[in-house]
Amino acid sequence: MVLPLLRVLGGLTTVLTTLQLLLLCTSTVMSVSVRLAGSDLTGAGRVEVYFLGIWGTICDDSWDDNDAKTVCRSMGYSDGKAFGSATFGRGTGRIWLDDVACGGAAIDLDACAHAGWGTHNCNHGEDAGVWCVRDGDVMLVNGNNVNTGRVEVYHSGSFGTICDDSFDHKDADVICKMLGFPSGGVAHGVAKYGQGQGQIWLDNLSCDKTDTRLDQCDPNWGTHNCVHNEDAGVFCYRGSWTTTPCTVTCGGGTIQRLITCSGDGCTPRTELLPCGTMTCPVDGQWGLWNSWTSCSVSCENGTRTRTRRCNNPAPAYNGRPCSGDERESEGCSPGIMCPIDGQWGVWNDWMPCSVSCDIGTRTRSRQCNNPAPAHNGRTCLGEQNDSEACSPGIMCPIDGQWSSWNGWSSCSASCENGTRTRSRQCNNPAPAHNGHTCPGNEHDLEGCTAGIMCPIDGQWGLWNGWTSCSVSCENGTRTRSRQCNSPAPAHNGGACLGDQNESEACSPGIMCPIDGHWGLWDDWSSCSVSCENGTRTRYRQCNNPAPAHNGRSCFGDQDESERCISGIMCPIDGQWSHWNDWTSCSVSCENGTRTRSRQCNNPAPAHNGRSCLGDQDESEGCTSGIMCPIDGQWGVWNGWTSCSVSCENGTRTRSRQCNNPTPVHNGRSCSGDQDESEGCTSGIMCPIDGQWSQWTGWTPCSVSCENGTRTRSRQCNNPAPAHNGHSCPGEGDSSEECTPGIMCPVDGQWGKWTEWSSCSVTCECGEKIRSRECDSPYPEHDGMACTGNSSETASCGADILCPGGCGKDRLMCIDKRTCIGVSMSCDGVRQCPDGGDEVNCIGRNLLYMPNFQYLFSSDSTKTCPSLLWMLMIWLLRVFVQ
């Protein structure tokens, strides 16, 4: 319906031209969205752009690293590399751009030149891709797949390679993990994937399994000693590891993991990893018994015990404790009778009272026989005899006895002679119970004298004559006296009343001599001693006044002395006190010593006086009268016995007797062992027969799939044969068949093509077809399917047009000789020999016009059509679709 309408509306060319202008205008104002598809790699994939609501690809014609860098920068990366030939898989649908040329400064595809939107001369086998990177990122180049290739690392704005020096699987694992292959990979060297160019960034790389990026592997950027024929590459595993169970549940074992692969550069890998690291339970085992304790008694029968510890080994990590008893006991006897201490028997009856009247005493006794002391036991404690007061119940007669005489009374006269008396009482004791009274008198009388004569009062006698004048010079006195003797007073009689002497003045008429008088004393001298009491002296002069006129010199001493104290105590030498009593004897048997002491305190030395001379203590011999126990002592060892073996190390023994001396008098037996042993050697090495060590673990199977072999070995070193001993019997190596349980992958291969079919037409444009099967062999066991198409077509037919042209729903190519289906126009695949079916395409299979004119133009000076024209074109597009 549409095609006849368009043929009628020949003027629609103008409308299409307007549509071309609209698309051109739109393309200059729309921003281009970009995405990466066809790859699981971070930053890598097929480039797809979003235009007119449809995602489409870019052809790799003139696609280079500048174009890739522009795409990567627009997505936030630092740089990128270009890939073509559908490296990341074929796209579908639209091919939007071709002949893209971005240059070095473009920041997104909007700024890049290209052949025009929708204009291209390629198919999806030429889809362009990129691999975008940031600093430190890696990519694989020159491989036959995205998981293989030469390693290139981006650093400081440029790509460079890695040398293969020390490059191993740990480095490859880090690189593959960076690329999104978590199972690691295989390391390759010597430029297996071709030589790179320019910078060599890394050498002697040393990664650890915990590293996740190369910049964690202590890189020394730019330092190397290699060239590009040593460039490193990797093959990254795409599959997952197959893991065996752990060989043990505790104590440390291994798990084996295996990864398989196929293709160039693939090397299956087997690894042993530690597992079961939890410590195994340790059940407790008893150690050796300790020695027996001493017998619980020192005589007769007792018990002794011994113990052991659960430490050989001790239970650990939830292991079971030791079973059985920690302690055991048995009977024992020292072979000595126990001492029996004596105990008193029952008291005998009391003896009769010692008196027949009043209070007396009575006694009783007991025997130390319950039991009697034996085997050096102690005798009974306490007294054997006992006494107490007793009374027959009758009071004895008491004869009276005089008390002592009282003192004499005063004499009956106070002077000269009189009498005095004294008395006593019959009460010491008083007579009682019909006892006799005291004999003799109760009172006594005797003469006495007071010892004092009776008093006589005195009377004066006559005055005597006057004495001479009292002085022989100058004025004096003279005296006279009388005596109280008429009578003289006696026996405390009163004295004579009045003066006995009287005096009067007198003078001889001569100057009196002046007697000398002493002046003031001088100061005391120093004390005569340096400690305790001494003397000091002082002097005076007879000059107060001096003697004159034949006067007497001063009376008395010119000097005097007195006691003085120095304030310091004099040294006191010590003197011994009396000896103390002797101590008890030092031994309880045979001969010992006893001592006594005295104190230096009679007086004690003081004030730096000398200590007492002689010994403070003295001793003397003493004896207990009992023989002392003699403990046994070992005699000299006997000679050694012969060695117990004839080669290498054995033992020999010797013994001794407890007879130096033998234990007697309950002395202890010898302590220690009667026998002893020691190592000995014959000087000849014993032959040692070799014994095999444990088998090593099996090696990994020699193949990663189907049937192979594995081996193990052991060493004749447990022990190794020595000293003419026999070698180990049997073989040191063992092998057996093994299978990983995996069938080897079989990649499919194409069989032969069938013959071409007959041409679909007899004139003009036809098709013929042939096919092939993926059966030589079929792909099996995860082998890869055949690559490529299972059928192909080719044009066929006569070189002349059939009557009626190409027929319904078919279009003729510009060469006027080839017909194609309408649906083949603008599908991204050139069907016409001249490619005209993929030129001037708009939308999806919009229409076909002979002499089709270009709707796209690089002329950017054309203006956008009016809104009316845009609406008409939109309605036309909707109608056609």
C-alpha cells in the first residue's frame, strides 16, 4: 500500500530532504550517550552509542587509540586502547557511526568527525571496542580472547609492559582478579603474546596472595633490566575451582583444589591448601607414680601412699581426663615395736588415819601397770602416792600453856628506887576438852630504879676577886665571877638565879697591838678530778687589816678546800654474779654435757668500765644412763657388674651393705638405695636395620581429566640402615591409576560442506545454500562449540532480468542485475555487490527508492525545518513503520 502511494507522490523527495535537514540539525544539539557491552571486564567492551532512542555500534574503520581515549575519558577513565573486529562480540541492530576521527583533544564523541549518523560501509563483524583504564589498571592485548594476552599496565599517563623476571602465578592471580577473573590465572613469559612497544614499567614483580592490585606488590615503577622479548602475559581462568574435602578434621591437613581450562596458554592447576588447623583433642594420660610416702607410723603397722599426675600428656582441647585413681595406698611396717607409755592402775584403799583424835593424814598408792611402760615408752606421769587430811571425830584434850609475859609496868617512883610488875595469860593454848590449866603465877613483881636522882636547886657562893684588865693596852674590861655551889644544882634541880659574872671598864695606858684579819677569798681552783667527786681550793690574804703593834697574825688557814663534782661518772668495771643452776643434760642417752651461766652485773660495767674477766658460761660432762640409738650408715660400694649388653649402651649395677655401722638401739636404717645402676657401653655399635618412613602424600594426578597416574614415595631413614644392618625390604616408590572424575573437554569441529542447493530462481536474482554439521567431532564435556555459521548462501541466477522485475517485496540493486528482499535494505549487512542497500538509510527499512538520494549531509549550514515540516515527517515515519 505504501509503495504505490510513494510512487504516485513523486514530490515526496522534498519531504525526505527536509527530514534529512531535521536529522542533521538534531544531531548537532543532542549529546551522545555511550555504553560498553559484550564483556564482564571492568572498563572493557564493545562501544555502543544511543541515538534517536536506539542503541547502535561503531565500525572499526580508522578506529584508533585516540578514539578509544575519547570514549574512555567521557566515561571517567584516564585512558584507553582501541579494539576492532568485534573483539568483544558482535552487536545487533544499528551501526550508527563509521570513520570516526577524534584526534587527541576531544573529550567525547560529540566533538569527533565521522561519516555521518547511520552512514557506514561495514557489518557487525567490524564492531569497535575499547579497554579503558585508570592509573595502575591493567589490560590484556594480542590474545585470542579477552582472558588471554600480553599484560599492559597504565601508569603516569602511558601504557607499558611487565618483564617476566620472577613473574609467576601469584602475580598472574593478582592481574586476573583485577580484570574480574577471581579464580586466578597462568603466568607466561618470553613475549608469548607478542612484544610490546615503548615503556617497560615493572620488573621482578613480587605479589602476595592477599594483594588485590599491582600497586600493593611493592612496585618499582620504570626500573628494569630487560627488553620487550621478555614481556609477560597471562591466561586467566574463567571457571571455578573444584575442591576436595579436608584430609583431617583437626591437627592440620590439606585440601586439594583443581581448576581446568582449555585453549592456547592454558595450564590446569592443582593446589594444596592448609585446613583443619584447629588443634586435635588430647586425652590425658597418667604420668609415673611418685615415690611412696613415709609410713604413717614410726612403729608397728601403718599405711603409705603415692600419687601420680594426669600430665603425660595433660588433657587439652576438650580431650578426656585420665581414668583411674590419682592416689593409691598400701600397708607398711617399720619393723619396730611402738613404745608403750605407762598408765596408772586404780588407787589402792586409804591407809588408817595417822591420829586417834582431832585432824591427821591418811595415804594411798597406785601402780604404773595399766599398762606398764615398755619399748622405751614413758613412765607414768604424776605421783604414785596420795595423802589427805583425816579426823577420828574425837577432840583431843588441850593442856593450857602460858602466853609470853607482857611488858613490865613503869617504875613506881620517878627518881631513885621503886617497884614494877608484869602479867601473862593461860591461852597459848587455853585449856580445853578436860586439859590441865597452866602451872605457876599469872603476875610477877620486882624492884626498880628510875635511874634519875631527885632534883637539888643551886645557890650562889661568894664572888671571886677581879681579874686583870682585859687588855694590856688601850681600854678594856675586868671581870669577877661566883659559883653556884652552895649547894650546886643537881638531879635536874633549878640553877642559881642571877649572873654568875660581872664586869667593869679598865685601861693599862698602852696602845694595843693590831691583830691581822683575813681579806676576801680568791676564786676556787679547778676540780682536782675529771670524774665524780674531788676537791678544789681557794686562797686569802691577811691584810684586812694586816697585824700591827705586835698584833697577832691572822688566825686560821690561808687556804681552804671543799669537795667538787666533775659531772661525769667514773668508769665502773663489771663483776660477775653468782653462777646459775646447771641445765639439764644435753642428751637423753649416754654421755652429754650440761652448762651453767652467770651474769656480769655485780656490778655491771658502766661508764666505759671494763667488762668482767673470764667466761660467762661453763660446761661439764653428764650421763643419762641410757644407750643412744645408732643409725645405720652404708658401707663401701661393691664392684660393678658386667655391662648388660654386648653392643652399644646398656646398664651395670653395684650394691652396698648397711653395716658401717649397723643400726642398733632402735637407730634408723640407712637412707637411700642399696643398689644403683648406670649406663655402660661395650664400645661396639649395634647393627641397625633400615625401616621405611611414612609414605609421602600422593602426587596430583598426572592429568586433569579422565585417566592418569599418581605416585608416592618413602625413605629408608626411620632409621636408616647402619653398622652392617639390613636395608629396608620392598620398594621406595609406588604408583596407582587415578582419575580426576572429569571427562576431558572435546571441542567441536565442522564437518564437510554439503553440495550447493539449486538456485531459488531461474532468472535475475536468486539464492543457493549449503550447510555443514558440527560433528567432526561433536563438542562434548564442556568443549567449545564450532565457531562460524552452519550454513551460507550465495547469489545465483541468469544475467538477464526476469519478466516483471524483481517481483513482490524485492528490490533491485543499482547494477540492475541483483535482487534482494526489502527487509535486507538498511539492516547493517551489505547484500548488493555495490553496497547500495546500506546507503542513505533512515530509521528501520523506511522505504526503497530507485536512484535513492542521500538524505544525510555534512553541510552544517542548512537550517532546521519548521515545526510544521517536522510534524509531517514524524507522521510519515509512524505511518511507514
